[in-house]
Amino acid sequence: FDVVDLIRAKRDGRPVDPRAVDWLVDAYTRGLVADEQMSAYLMAVVWRGMTPAELDRWTAAMIDSGERLDLTGVGRPTVDKHSTGGVGDKVSLVLVPLVAACGAAVPQLAGRGLGHTGGTLDKMEAIPGWRADLSAARMRELLAEVGAVIAAAGAGLAPADRRLYALRDVTGTVESIPLIASSIMSKKIAEGTSALVLDVKVGSGAFMTSVDEARELARTMVRIGVAAGVRTEALLTGMDHPLGRTAGHALEVAEAVETLRGGGPADLVEVTVALARVMIDLVAAELGHRSGALHDPAQVLAAGDAFAVWRAMVAAQGGDPDAPLPAASHVETVPAPATGHLHRLDARAVGLAAWRLGAGRVRKEDAVSATAGVRWRVGIGDPVTAGEPLLELHTDDPASVERAREALAGAVEVAATPPPSTPLVLDHIS
Ligand code: URA
């Protein structure tokens, strides 16, 4: 195939030969197609899109660029969750042990954060001793024994995505539904899970700010998953406000542990239980063979069974579930601007403040601070009094506080009455 002909075809909206799609992804991954040529092709995709058949082929080619894990034989049905990312999104830390406690195995290969949303691995690494790297063999053992794994996706999984994502990041070609959907789904399908639930976040703190866009992304990913033989469904969940009461790695681990012990903020419990129910439903037929198990996630969470799995999961990867979490050396507060009810707390601003306090990275090789972050002492709708401490800013770098305060300017709104309560789960795509 001639790459310039392919670029022209995509540019002009003409059909692309399916074999050319395989060739292009493979040739780019092996360095035979230049970055500038792939950049031109990707920009044409941003404008022209892909047909469903072309997108399935593109995703399959990305999966075939590396290895696909084989999780058959772990003795439990496998089901995973992927979130498109939100502020304070510590759902995986509760959900993975919860779904394992319901009898399934959750093989979560996660990433580190870039930008204003934190990555699951960054949060887990706040636990003293915990390590993200696992061999595929050890992962299979832990899935059989504990049922829950959160680990780093190895370099062998969808390597085409690694190259393509880095290129998209610097060429203005991230914002394309087929490119986002194939990037996410290639990694999840290569992970070897038999079922998958997508948590597509919508709102100011999310990648997708409108419900229509989020629904289109969710439908596209569900279709790709089903076409590849992975039972896939999606929930759209709200991300105008950050989730729970904390954003920042160690702060979020502490909040997840509180939730696993049967407490925790109501919004975090609601989203986690809703996702767990969909995950359990997807593997219900296989789970039916395990007699006597308690399957309702809300009951399992309240009974403390998920907490026992959490402890085993943390210990299996070198972590000490009883060790105190690291705490910031410096904590300042932001007062409530008025008396009334907390009406709005802007998720993007909170994410940016946590990032400036040290929780985020600028370049992917940067280290993050485990202790940095933001805690809001009250939830949306709760009463506040002017001048009372509303937000806590945690950091080991006092010089960063001023920049965090700037990020939060205008992010808090207090009104005479609480805002109307809106559902957190906005839609279910199956
Ligand atoms: N997350 C991914 O993994 N890929 C994208 O393209 C966007 C978000």
C-alpha cells in the first residue's frame, strides 16, 4: 500500500480497504510509516471519522500489535471496568475488591494520570510497599486466589496505542470519538477480560462535557467490545462535581478504605454499587454455579466482605494494609464565601488545584506527590457558614498553595437553598 494514497483517500472521505487499515497500523508500529504521515492520517480521521467496519478493523490491528492475555482457566468469570476519568474518581479502589467479593475476578490493568485527573496506579502507590508491576503468570494466580488485581499494563499490550496516543497528544488529534474508542478498547480487549463495563464520565471535570457526546462515545465503545466478543455495557455518570470528598492519592485511598469498611460518601457508594451491579449482571450466568454466594453488591459492601478482599489484594502486591498512609506536612484551608448551602464545587478547578499542589504531572515521566490534594469538608447541598473552613489544601510544598488558590477562584458557589438533586447515573447503554 502507498501511505500517501491512503492519506488522500481518508482526506477525501473515500472508503479505505480493510487490509490497508491492518497494514497502516502495523507499519506505523514498526516504524515504517513516518510520524508526519500518521499525523496527517489521524487529522483526516478527526474530520472524516471511520465506518463501524473500519473502526473494528483498526481496533483489531491495534490489539494485534501486541499480546492478548489469556485469562481462561482462572476459575472465575472475568469482568473489568474502565472509567474515562474524573476528579476524585477512586471508584476502582472500592469496585475491584467489591466485585471480587461477589465471586467474579477483576483483572484491572490501569494507567497513571496525566492532566487534571489522577490515575488509579498513582493512588495505589500511596500505600507503603505496594507495587504495580506483575507478570502475567502472577496476575493469573492472584485472579484465581484473591479475585482482584490492579496492576500496570505492560509494554506488550497494544503497543500501537502507546505510539499513536503520544503522537495524538502533540498533534491535536486526541478529540475524535473513533480514535478515543479504539485506544481505550484495544487496551481493555488485549487485557483478556470476558466482560467489561465502561464508566463514561460527563461534566466539567470529564473528558466529555456533554451528555450527547458521552453517549456517542459509550455506544461506539460498546459496539466495538461486542464485535470483539467481549460482553460490554456502559453507564454515563455525572462529573460536574468531583466524586466523594477528596482528590489526591493518599487522601483518596483513605476515603476508599472508609467506603470499603461500610462508610464513605453517598455519591461514591452510589456510583460504585451501580457499576458493580452491571458487572455482576454481565457474568451472572457463570456466577450462578457458585452456590451460597451473596451477590448483591450493596449488601456485600455493607457486610465488610469487600474490605477483606482489599486487604488480601494490597498484601499480595507487597503493600501493608495496616500501615499509616503518608500525610502532607502542610495543610491550609479555604473559607466558605457565604452562608447557605454548597451549591456548586467545580470538578475541573478542584482537579487543577490538586494537580498544582503536587498530585499531578506535566510530563509522563514526572513523579507525583502521594500526599498532595484537596479535601472538601461538606458535600454538595450541605449547609455552610460564611468564613468556616470549607476546603483543605494538602501539600509538602507550601509555595504551591497560592497557585492552588488561584485555580479555585470562582469554583465554589454557596446559595440560599440546596441545588435540585440530579441523578448520578445518567444512562445505561447495553
Ligand atoms: N484515554 C485513552 O486511553 N485513550 C484516549 O484516546 C483517550 C483517553
